[in-house]
Amino acid sequence: EEAELARKLSAYRGVWVFIEQTEGEAAKVSWELLGKGKELAEARNCELAAVVMGEGVEELCRQAIGYGAQRVFSMDAPVLRHYRTDAYQRGVCALVEKYRPEVILMGATGLGRDLAGVVATELSTGLTADCTGLSIDDKGNLMQTRPAFGGNIMATIICDKFRPQMATVRPHVMPMPPFDAALTGEVVRESVPVTEEEMKVKVLKILMDGGSGSQVDISGADFIISGGRGMMNKENFSMLQELADVLGGVVGASRSAVDAGWMPQDRQVGQTGKTVRPKVYIACGISGAIQHLVGMQDSDVVIAINRDPEAPIFQVASYGIVGDLFQVIPALTRKLKTLKEARSGKRA
Amino acid sequence: MYVVACIKQVPDTTQVQIDPVTNTLVRDGIPFIVNPYDSHALEESLCMKDRYGFKAVALSMGPPNAEATLRKALSLGADRAILLSDRAFGGADTLSTSNVLAAAIRKLAEQDEVGLVFCGKQTIDGDTAQVGPGIAVRLGISQLTLVDRIEHLDFLARKIRVRRKLEGRYEIVEAKLPAMITVVRELNQPRYPTVPMRLKAVQSDVDVWDNGVLRLDTNSIGLKGSPTWVSRIFSPERSQGEIVGDGLKDPSGTARDLVERLLARDLLTV
Ligand SMILES: Cc1cc2nc3c(=O)[nH]c(=O)nc-3n(C[C@H](O)[C@H](O)[C@H](O)COP(=O)(O)OP(=O)(O)OC[C@H]3O[C@@H](n4cnc5c(N)ncnc54)[C@H](O)[C@@H]3O)c2cc1C
Ligand SMILES: Cc1cc2nc3c(=O)[nH]c(=O)nc-3n(C[C@H](O)[C@H](O)[C@H](O)COP(=O)(O)OP(=O)(O)OC[C@H]3O[C@@H](n4cnc5c(N)ncnc54)[C@H](O)[C@@H]3O)c2cc1C
């Protein structure tokens, strides 16, 4: 029986990354996954491939190669112009049945989770959600580590009797690989197994989320200065903005601050907000509830400013300041401004 | 016409702990709640009932005590509540969970058409967001995830138009019915039970369907039907950092000390 299983599993080879795109632009997490995928492929001594679907995606195929894909499976057709579950599901499943990869990775984004769930069900295989850690053993079993219970616990999940092994991976967790335009790879063009007539869903419009000065995308920022309930009111957030301006960063918020109407929802960090991984995260008047921590604890450096020395935020902080934020933050902003002036003076 | 809401009973998240000896989740004494997103799924099914006169059915797979969750649905106005409970369903991952839920929906469809299936965006325990898509595939119906607004329902044309909330963008999408919809919090405001409804709920029956009713292949349900399994559970690591200066007595000196540390690590681009 064991030999039979081993034979079944060994029919699957290669690591695949699904390249998510909207209007021709790739989601950054897809490139991050090519970086991780490369590592897994090397450990398995197999090929790293990218799956690119859409309309007019030649450029994306080239980019995927530059980020490390050795082969790109591409489906290019008007029916794939906008992401639609049924069209993409049929496309990916057709590729999997033809080429049988051992591992498929997708971003744990709205789109990635929409697609991964249907593909895994259609293929009757296992899917691990929202991973933050991936490694592979010598039998080719993927150790998929993910937070569950809102980040209170971590679980390592295995899918050792089925292939392909599928995982969605949280954005900003895996480091971005370098882009190298000199890299070469093969683009395999596959025909699209669906027609417009078969589609159950039509995308009528895509609205970019703008308006009310909230276009800032905190998930891409290097410096995030977040405020919580300790900020006391909306006006005090201008103090954080001032600090953010000196640092070249953006202002984020805890859910309490968002619920109070002090900041828009798209600035919320945490389980029901965004996951961020800046170079420096400064938490001001935020207690550090687990739902907040899961969204920011992978930041390179966490600075916590809180007057309560027992606040759980200090447990994830690289640097903690126990004090009144209304004194510490202006002092910090002043220091940085002085430093900046001194430096630009030197340069001038 | 049936509208189905899939609701899961979940532990109150922040209180889950790991037994240091057995390395398993401590579940005893933890209060259970309806998965918060599922309250919005249920609410939407009740809105459909109010507006169009459909029959609202609440569906949950879980242990016998998940009946409490379904009774809550009845007290809010659901016409029927069905608990899918069988030892053979236990230990399920999302593949086998969606198999059981889809089978129950198919069974319901033998009595009357199922036009819409509402699920939560995700649960707060397993957190996977995979069960809804699993149901849609198995039923072969339209899939609309992360819906924050239902713009139009045209019953005669068998079409629904919704708004989906994605990262940094919205999509307006039209789909054929029947459809499986996963909902986000912004979709609606869940109602509270009225006293007469609560009394009625106490007297109403929660149907219990086991695998004798669903007749699924035992290799496709529960632990056996689950390709994934949890090999290890652990608490997230926390690195202990440094408390800088005395922020209470000397805010300005503390700020200076912090800036020095950031400069030493080459973190400042100012
Ligand atoms: C299902 C679920 C999902 C959730 N998702 C999220 C999420 O995505 N993001 C999120 O953030 N939360 C989320 N929460 C909420 C979370 O549990 C907490 O309630 C929330 O993060 C608390 O916000 P806070 O730290 O700003 O407020 P509080 O917990 O009230 O903390 C305020 C802090 O400010 C400090 N403080 C007050 N005044 C000062 C001062 N003058 N100087 C210095 N410090 C001061 C206090 O000591 C305190 O530590 C979620 C909860 C649930 C149940
Ligand atoms: C620590 C841990 C990690 C896990 N990780 C994975 C994993 O990576 N992959 C995997 O396949 N399984 C995983 N599981 C198993 C998974 O949690 C269960 O299969 C669970 O029954 C359904 O998944 P979910 O809670 O994530 O639901 P989700 O897919 O997040 O639920 C979405 C919606 O589906 C509906 N729904 C879900 N479950 C039910 C139910 N029982 N009754 C009625 N409606 C329901 C609800 O409307 C819900 O809002 C994990 C379990 C644990 C304990």
C-alpha cells in the first residue's frame, strides 16, 4: 500500500506559483512566492514554474522569468481578461491535469483564496490557508505553518497522501526576490479550455478604492506609525502624521481607532485589517491585542509607546518606551527634525 | 425557494490555549459563539425572506451542542434549522466539510429550489475561507466571495448583481443564479431576536441529519476524507526586546536614545 502511494505521489513534480494580476499588473505577493518557490524547488531538485493567465500578458511572463521562474505556463485570451472564478478554475485545473506539479502556491489575497478554494476542491486535494512559513522534507511533503484562532496559535499542516499540495501564503511575509532581466526561461502557451458562453459570472466594473484622502496603501510602506485608542481623538492623529512625514512613512491604526471613526478602515492593521511588514512599525497607544499583533508582528523593527508597562504590545516590541505618548511622540519628532536639518546642512 | 445560510459554531477566539503537556488545544470551558461573519450571512438570508418571501434555512455541521447555534438562528426568524452531526463527520478539513454541507444543500434541493447559499467570509477559528468555494464547486453554482453589497436581484432573469470588496478595489459583478455568496461585515447589520421569536424558537425543532440521511461515501467525509491534517500546534514565538530609557520621567532623553539605536541599525533615511 505504501509503495502504491509512493508511486502515485511521484507522478507529481515541480513547484508552481500562480501569478495574480489585475488589469495587467501583478500582485506583489506573486513575486514574493517565486522567491520562496525557488527555495522549495532547489530543495526538491525540480523546476520552478509560474502560471500566468489573462489577456495580453506577455510582459507578465517576462517579469515572472526575471523573478526566477524557469518555465511559464501562459493562457492568454479575452475570456480571461478579468479574473473570474469559473474561467480561471478551469484553466488552472487543465494545466494541473496535464503537467502534474507537486506544489502550487498562491497569494492569500481575496483573489488567491477565491481561486485556491475551488481548484483544490475540483482536484480533491488538500489546501492550507494563509501560510506564514513553508518548508519541504525529503519525501516532498510540504510543512505548511499558519496562524489560526486569529493568531493565538500556530499550526503546521501536512498533506502527505495527496498531490498537488496547495497553499495560499500571506502577503509581505516572504521576502521579495531580486529581479534580474538577464534571466531566461521558457514560455509555454496553452490554449484556454473555456468559452465566454459557458461563463456564469460577468465583471461589469472595477472601481479602484480611492476618495476621501484614503488612497494610501499602508501595506507597502517602509515606516508605519499606528495609533490606537490611546490617541484619545481624531485630531491627535495629526501628531502621528507629522512623525510619519519626517520618517517618510504612513499612518496606520488599530481597530478601536477605526471603529471610533478616527481613521478610515483601509488604515486598519490586524486580523480584520491589513497585514503589514514595514522596516519600522511604531505602535502608539495600542495595547497589542492578538488580533492587532497578527497584522504587524513580522515587521523588521517594532517600537511600542505605551504608558502601561504591562501592555502586551511590549512582548513583540524590539524597542519599548513606557511613557505618555503625548510627550514622547513630539519629542521624537523634534529629534528627527533636528537630525534631518543637521544632515541636509552637511550635504549643502 | 430556499435561501440557505451556513453557520458555524466557534470558540470565542482570544481564549484558546494550548495544553503544555499534550500540545493540543484546550477546548473545555470555552464559551461558544456563532462565527461573527456567519451572523451577517444569516441576516442576509433573513432579509431575502422578508423581501421576497423565500424560506430561510440555517445549516450547521458540528457536534450535538452546535444545536444552540441553530436555535439562535430560529429565534432570529429562520424557517428551518438543520444540524449535520455524525461521529463520521468529525476531524474534517475544509474539503470534507464542504462535501457534507453541499450534500445537505442538494438534499434540500430535492424539496424546493435553492436559489442562494450564504456563507461567512471566513471563520475566526480555522480562518481558511475555503468552505464557501468548496460548496460552490460541488454544487456547480456561481461563486461570489467577499460581497459587501447586493445591488440587484432579478429573479425572473435568474441574475444577481453584487459588489465585491477586494484589496484596494471593488468589483461590480453579475452572476447567474443559483449562487454561493460569502459575506463581509459591511453587508448588513444583524438583527436582535424578539421575545416572541425566542419563545417560538424554544418550541421549534432543529432537524438533525447524520450520514444515514446524507449517504456520503465514508472515505469522503470526516478524518478519512481530509487530505490535510494538523501535525503540530504551538504558541507563536515572541522575541523579548529592550525597554528604552525612562519615558515617563525623561521623554526627550528617551527619544534621543531611541533615535541613536535606529541610527546604529541604519534604519533612518531622514
Ligand atoms: C474577530 C476580531 C477581529 C479583530 N480584528 C482586529 C484588527 O484587525 N485590528 C485591531 O487592531 N484590532 C482588532 N480587533 C480588536 C482587538 O481585540 C482590540 O480590541 C483592539 O486592537 C484594541 O485597540 P487599541 O489597542 O487601540 O485599544 P486598547 O486596547 O484600549 O488600548 C489602548 C492602549 O493605549 C494606552 N494608552 C492610553 N493613553 C495613553 C497615553 N497617553 N500614552 C501612552 N499610552 C496610552 C493604554 O495603556 C492601552 O494599552 C479584533 C477583535 C476581534 C474579536
Ligand atoms: C489549527 C487549525 C488549522 C486548520 N487549517 C486548515 C487548513 O489550512 N486547511 C484545511 O482544509 N483545513 C484546516 N483546518 C480545518 C478547518 O478548520 C475545518 O475544516 C473547519 O471545519 C472548516 O474550516 P474553517 O473553519 O476554516 O471555515 P471557513 O472556510 O473559514 O468558513 C467559511 C464559511 O463556511 C461556512 N462554514 C464553515 N464551516 C462550517 C460548518 N461546520 N457548518 C456550517 N457552515 C460552515 C461558514 O459560513 C463560514 O463562515 C484547520 C483546523 C485547525 C484547528
